[in-house]
Amino acid sequence: MPLNPPVHYSDDVETILPDEAETIGQLNETFDRVLATTATDYGHAVRAVHAKGHGLIVGRMTVREDLPPELRQGLFAKPGNYDVVMRLSTNAGDILDDSVSLPRGVALKVIGVDGARLPDAEGTTQDFVMVNGKVFQAPNAGRFLTSLRALALTTDRLDGAKKAMSSVLRGVSAALETVGVQSTTLNALGGAPNVDPLGETYYSVTPFRYGDHIAKFSLAPISSDLLELKGNIVETKDSPDAIRQTVRSELRTRAPVWEFRVQLCRDLENQPVEDPTREWSEDEAPFAVVATIMAEPQDSWSKAKVDEIDERMRFSVWTGLAAHRPLGNINRARRDTYRHSAEYRARYNRCPIHEPNAAPVD
């Protein structure tokens, strides 16, 4: 069956909810509780989500030359090469022992991107934030706020970061069940197998403007040295940082390659903008490769990288080109909450956060 043509972007593909501003304010208040609790525990402010990093990778993105017109949009409008920084992480807002099984994330920063920028987007970078799952756990920011409040309540009840991490998950589970959150939310927060993050495929989950069109994004490993890691379970017993150590060991000898893929929206009813819990069928809207990312063997947790990337950078879907504006209620909520978290870290740690002009060098 032939594919539908890509949907053309227009402002009316989004539906603004009447209580969005209030919900975002409450999200910031709840994130403040998480940020304050973890900062007190560690004596150092960490990200409100994806706090624990597993690997920091410097590489090079090459935009393909043979793209059809519908894919030649924004960053990918013309062939080119860009330095990139990648941060592998776990999605919790706490620096958890790796024996706690949680979904993994990757944040990608493309450096030196020209073009009209989103409001308040500093520098010349384009960020993409993805997880190793295809859907978000809540249909809108209001439902996500309910889950986050349950998590914050659990965090408040902990005596400190040294508590057994199995107790954390039990507490989160009980809190989520108390507020009636569905099991899919719990699965998004925990219970995922402890797979090697280098073998995983990552998805943006939420949609974005793609120049004249609308799209979701994906980052998929394609080199044999990454594909052989797919599904590998990392042994975490007696090793709280086992995933970080595993990634660091693997990247010392591997030269990884990923494909950056774009999934164009072709039917707004079947590929909705405002409900990120709905998976976009790849039969109706297949992914297409627009760029390749390559990296040399490297130390993925060097002191220089930790200082420059983990401490001094932030990753936000609202940092980038207007041609890739985040779409939908969840993305609109992310704009203020991401900035709020980064500003809190900068104030507490007395460490300014900036957009890089070049990739860091060890």
C-alpha cells in the first residue's frame, strides 16, 4: 500500500489546554522539591531528570547528500558535517545504584548549526533528547504531574541518598498505585532490564516540527561493534556504577556508528501531535535515515568530559532551530521545566552552564 504524503506543518496542529500555564507552574514547584532533596543529599545539584550519566561521547554527524525534498529540512536541509556530544543516562532524578533497573536515555547536542533559532535558544547548537522506548508514560503534562508528585513524595520520605535503592522502587510503586497511575507508567519508571545502553535504539517519543512537516526522531546503532551489544544485560551486583564502567571499557576499543532517523507524520489522526502515549506505526510512517554519527575509541568518563559536559552543559529540546520546534503539550511543558532545572543547578553549584562552540577535547 502506498504511503500517504507527509502532513504539512501549520500552527493549528497543536491544541493549547486552558490550564497549561498553571500545570507548568506546579511542575516547576514539584521539580524544586526533587532538586532540593537531591542537592541536600549529595551536597551538589543534579539534573531533575536523567541525573545519572553513564557515558559522554564526542563524535561527528554527517548529513546525507541524497535526501528527498521532504527530508531536506532544518538541520538536514543540506549536506554537512557537525561535531556532536552525546550523554547516555538513566531517567530518574536521583543518582541511583545501577542495580535499579530503569529505562535509559541519550541526549545529543549538534554543534555549529546555522539558522533561525527558537526563542531564548542560545548559541548555535541543536539538541535532541531520546529514550529507549517509543511512547511517553502520560498523555499530557497534567497526568505527568500526578506521577511526579508521587515520586517527589517518595523522595521526601527517604532519609538520604544512601538508602537501599530497592526501597526507592518499592516506594515509587506504592505511591503510583495509590494515585491510580496505570502499570504502563510504572514500567516507564522502573522494571526495565539493565541492558547495555550502547546496544539500544532511542526515540524522541514526542513530535517536532520538521521544517515544512512534522516528525519524530530516532537514534539507532548500526556498526557491528554496537549491534553485538544489543540486549546484553549488564551485571550490576556489588557495583553501583556498573553501567558506566561497562560503557567506558567498551568505548576504549570500539568505533561506534549510529543512524539518525526521521519519522514523518503522514496522518494526524493515526499519528497525533498531542498524545505521546500513541505509538506512530512504522508501517504507516516509516523511519528514514538522514544522517550518520561516528565516533572514535575514547574515554567516555574522563575528568575533562565530566567537567565540561556533565557539569557545564544542559540538554533541552528547546535548544535549537525554529525549524525543529517541539510540538504538543508535553513538549510545551518541557520548555520551562528544563530551563528551571538548569538554572537551579547553575545557582546551587555556582557553575555557569553554556552552549559550546566546539566539542570538548580530553
